[in-house]
Amino acid sequence: MSGLNQALAAIQQKDDDLFAFELDGIEIVFRLPSVKKAQQYSVLLNMASSESEKCIIYETIYRSVVQDDWLINDAAELKAGLPETVARLVIRLSGLDETSIEYTEQLFNVYRNQTNSTIAYLQRTICSTFSGYTFEALDKLNYQNLVNVFIQAEKELLDRGIIQREHDFTSKEQAKEAPFKVEELIKKDRESFIDYDSPEQEDPRKKIYMQKLREGAKKRAEIEERNFKKTFAQQG
């Protein structure tokens, strides 16, 4: 149960993925470092000139990823090789040891099998519609908010004519269809821009908008010119 308690406590602290394994009856819960940090650790290990230096690096990795303070500070009777075991596992799961190709292929298969999940579908649609969203940002939303953002994305796609009807998970015909292609979205945006920018269009909103742009550019130029003259005078 101690491993379960560690995992539950760790979930409350951060949104990163958790990893766990058991060694001689001890459950170790840890998180992976960022790709950048893992690369730096790997480089330091490859540069280490002695086992004592490697042990220092192993200990640092261990202390930075393990989620149980007891395992970090008070476990005096733990096996001496535990930090090395955890550190090597971290390097492997970060795709930085000699098994990186095989391990990455396994990850490909795992994540490809997850692409048909409901959450993955919602996230793909949102990210393809609203460029400001990322998968990492969407992972931080609760499910109610995720669905709400998806509905906003769906409405945007309907208004642009990218999709012709609201999504229905119960529709077998629609389930076989891709939600839409990014190329279609770009094409629609470009067509809308061309229509708006066409000289044949005399939309007064465009004239007002362009006038504001020109005025803004003129003001910025005047400010930059004053700043330049002020700086030049100070230097002189």
C-alpha cells in the first residue's frame, strides 16, 4: 500500500506521468525528467571518468525523480545499488540508452493504439482548429472543460464549412470519417482572406481597419524616430 500512497500523493502534486516498479519488496514511484534534462544526465554519465563520479550522477538523478521522501532521505538500509537502478531506468525510459530504437518502436505501437480514444479525438480536433492549444495544455483540463472547448471548435468548423454536421459518436458512418483535414482549414482561411482583400469588395469595415493600421504604423515610426534622435543626442 505504500506504493499506492506515494502514487496518490504524487498525482496531487503534478500532472506529469508517473512510473513505478518494485525492487526487493520496495515500491518505487518516480517521474521522468524532461528530455533536455535526461540528455544532460546522459552526457554527464558518458563523460564520467570513474565509478565514483557515475555514482554521484546516479544519486542526483535518483533524488530528482523519486516521489517518496523516505526513499530519498531516511532509507539507510536500502540496497546500495538502488539509485543506479532507478537512474538507469530513467535513462532507458527517456530513450537514451542502447535500446532506444526498440523502445521507441514499442512506444509508437502503444500510442498508435491510443489514437482512437475519445479523449485523443477531442484533443486532435481542438488543436487542429485552435492553434493556441497544445496537447499538454488540454491534458490539464478536466473532462467537462475539454468537451466544452471541443464544442467551440466544432462550432468554428461548422461555421467555416469544414464539416457539415455536428459530431455524433453513435453514427457509424461519421465514425469512419476523419474529423477534417488541416489543409482544408488553411484553404478556407486563405479563400476568406482573398475575398476580404479583393479590390472588388467595398466593405467599409476593411477601409476603417486599413486606416487604423496605417495610423498605427505612422505613430510607431514617429516614436522610433524620436527615440533614435534622443539616443543619438545623448551619445553625442
